[in-house]
Amino acid sequence: MKKIIVFFSSTLFLIACTNNEQPKQMNKKDSTAMQSEVPQTIDVRFVDNKKDPSCGMPVTAGISDTAHYNNKVFGFCSKECKDNFLKKPEELVAAAELKK
Ligand SMILES: [Zn+2]
């Protein structure tokens, strides 16, 4: 659990840094600007795994990175988890709990 909390706080920190130039009050019509540079949470429908194979977190909790392996798209909560998976994908692929 701690890992997840650290991830979220670091993500929030990153978002805070990225949005530095914008005023604090979020404009509702600002959605077009958001789509360009700021990395958005990846839609879990586009990934083939149910769980982040590195940390075991369900992808529904939010993924920020993906990797292709064996013709499947794997979602990860963080770049660290992706890197970890790519070091030994054949070992971790079972933990990903593929949807199909
Ligand atoms: Zn993870």
C-alpha cells in the first residue's frame, strides 16, 4: 500500500509541476489544452492486463505507462513498474492476469 501512496503523491507532484504556468482555478473549458502535453491516465480498456504485473495493483486504479509484450498491451502504474516488467517479462507475465 505504501508504494501506491508514494506513486500517487509523486504523480500529483509531477502534475503540479507540469501545470505550474496555469492559474490555480481550473477552467472548465480548458480541456483542449489538457489533451496536448500533459500525460493523461491511460484508458484501462486499451490494455490487456488486469493487474500491474510488477506491483500487483489493479489497472483500474490508474495506469500511467504501457508496454507491448507478446502482442499484448500491458498497463503499469508507473514507469518503474514498466521497466521492472521489461527486465523479466516472461517471469511476470502471469501476474498481469490477461483479460483474454
Ligand atoms: Zn505498479
